[in-house]
Amino acid sequence: MKLAVIGGGSLYTPELIRGWLAERAVLPIDEIALMDLPAQSARLAVVADFSRRLIAQSKASVHLSAGHELDEAVRGAQVVVNQFRVGGLSGRHLDETIPLRHGVVGQETTGPGGFAMALRTIPVAVRVGERVRELSAPGAWLLNFTNPAGLITEAVRRAVPDLSVVGLCNIPLIIRQTVAAAFAAPLSETTLEAVGLNHLSLFRVTVSGRDVTPAVLAGSLVESEMVANLPQLDRTSEAMAATARWVERLGWIPNPYFRYYLLPGETRAEAEAAAERGANRARVVGELEGEIMAEYRRPGTAQMPAQLAKRGGALYSQAALELLAGLAGAACRTTVNTANQGAIPDLPPEAVVEMDVAVDSQGIHPLPHPPLPAAARGWIQAVKSYEQLTVEAALLGDRDLALAALLAHPLVHGVDQASSLLADLLTAHREFLPAFFPKAAP
């Protein structure tokens, strides 16, 4: 089996490879192709060298190649993984800081920051999808980790409808594992019910056939998860107390990214303070990546750096393995981003949603879900409208649709704010957005 990783110079790549190597009985890999841009040559070489050490340590008979040609990487592959970042961390820095100047939180997947990332990522993701369709093995799957994962998956599905593509996120698996550990239960007996969108989903959990969601909501897990990335937020404030009451009445475990909708003032203030200290997430990640690369470069080492856990990529390999094992015939239930097909009645049937599905050798089968809870339905439906408008705007290079997309997002308020945000974001990322800057006719 051949696997291709697009964005192979990512520091997540060794974590993926280590996970795959540990499950060779389920995933009989004999070839891995890493592909990245020529500008990432030095980084790709370091990651490839470290990955080869992991392979040697496992005593697996796996050939690993690293190069810059997309077609060569995906040719004949049974599985292709997207994990690239268009614009790199400098682009992420702009996504995080430009919205703050307009009074909106800056975040790489949520709100205007995620919007900017999506605009520059969608054309690249569609091109990858087209080459996978043309050159990969019959029945190949494209697994999308590239953020914003649900939105990018929807764009590829719309542009390349005859390709098998699915989006993956580690958050559902992290929540499932956290709850399993809290109840001292095996992961195999811990089932997640998920409804909503990537980074805007809701969960209920069953352990050994018992719904433990009320017990989870009554404990400290939700509060700690809700503020995990905001260590300075006052957890004793009235806003946090009201949030706790809202969650209790909701009756579902909210995805941690709900914090940006529930506490927009607090999250924006925290982001502003971090930016003023020169410690916004893009810069923190840049420092972490420097430390991780130094560990990867250490001669002879095949030990995963501890700093990788702080980078945010935990359990990606396990999420991919769970899905791939199911597709290989080990039927399972897992959480993915895929076409709704009427499974969640409050969202369009063609829309990509995040939900639990049944997986077997015949593919991915959405499971029926109840209507979205009224307390969260409006946000989820509005963000789905924003996502679909963003996809259309990116595919067409249409500024009016891009403005409509921003206006549909719950964190953006009014046409004045949306217009100025759009102008600044397009200008800042112009080199990656040629469709929005057509050349004048001669």
C-alpha cells in the first residue's frame, strides 16, 4: 500500500508515520511519499530523515521518498493525506492579528482568520483533489487534515465530486479518550455521538452502554476544555458562571471552539493581550517548531520530541488509523467530516458536517441524528451558510460572495466591519489570491 502526504514537511508527519507503523497489520504500508514545496526543501529533508529513522527502528520494510512533485507523490497511492498550510506561519500571524484591528478575534480556523486561511487554501486543495482523482489508485481516499478542515473538505467535494474525500479532526477523539480515562473505561466501550460542524460540534458520550454526558457536564472537564487555550481567562467571572449554566441546560458537551461564540469579548481581549506581548499563537508555534526541528536533527535519535504535544497535533495518526481500519474491513464507528445526506435534519443534505458515522469496506455511512439543540442551532446554521458562501467565493474569486460570507459569520457585525476586514485580508494575502486580483485587459 502506498500513502502520500501532501505537506510532508509538516512536523506532524513523523507522528502520523509512527502511528501507521505501529498498526502495520491493519495498514500494510510498503511505500510512503512525502511531498512539499521547493521552499520547504530543508525542512522536508529533516522530517524525511527523522521519519526514516522511525522506520528503521520499527524494522518495517517501507520505502520513504521525499520530493516536490505532486503528481509523483500521488501516482498509484491508495491513501493521500492533506496537511499543508498555504502561507505558512507568517500567513497565520496575519490571520490572527488583522481581525483584531477591526475588533474581531483572530483565530486560524474561526471567524475572519479562518476565512482568510480558507480563501488561500481552497484553490490548492482543489488542485490536489483533481490530481488524486487522475493519478491515484482506483478507489483512493483523500484524508483532509488541512484547516479549516470541514470547510476545505466541502470545497474539494464540490469541485471534485467523483473523489472519495473525508475530513478529520483530533478533537472528537481527544474528548472520547478523556472521558474514557475519567471513567476508567476502555476506549472500545466509549462511544461518541457528534453533531454539528468542524470546530463547532456538540458531543454526547456513552460508556459501556450508559450515557455519561450528564456526569461529564456536572464535573470539571467542560470548564477545563472550554478555556484550555486561554489560561488568563478569569474562571470565577460571571461570564464563566453563565457559560457553565448554558452548557448544563444545553445537555451536550460543546466543542472547545464554542468559546469564541460564547465569550467573544473575553477571547478577543485575551488574543489582543497575547499579540501585544508578541505571544500570539503563530509566534508560539514558531518557537515550538524550532525546538522540535532541533530534536529531529539530533543525529541518531528516533524519539518523538515532548514539545510535539504542545504543538496541537495529538492523536492525528490514531484518528486516521481508526477510519482506514474501518475502510479496510474492520467495521467501526468514528467521527468525521463528510456529506450530511440528511443525517442532521437542520443542515443542508449536501453540506459537509462533523458527525459520527459507521465505516466499513463499502465506505462511510452517516448515522441518523436528532435535530440540533435550539440553544446552539442558530450558530451552527449561520456558520454553515458562511462556509458554503466562502467555498463559492474562493472557487469563483468573487468579492461580493466573499463579503456575503463574512456578513453571514456570527462574529462579524455589519457591512462596514465586513467590508474593511475583507479589503485588509485580501490585500495582505494577495500573492495567494490571484483569482481576486484579475489582471487588467491589455
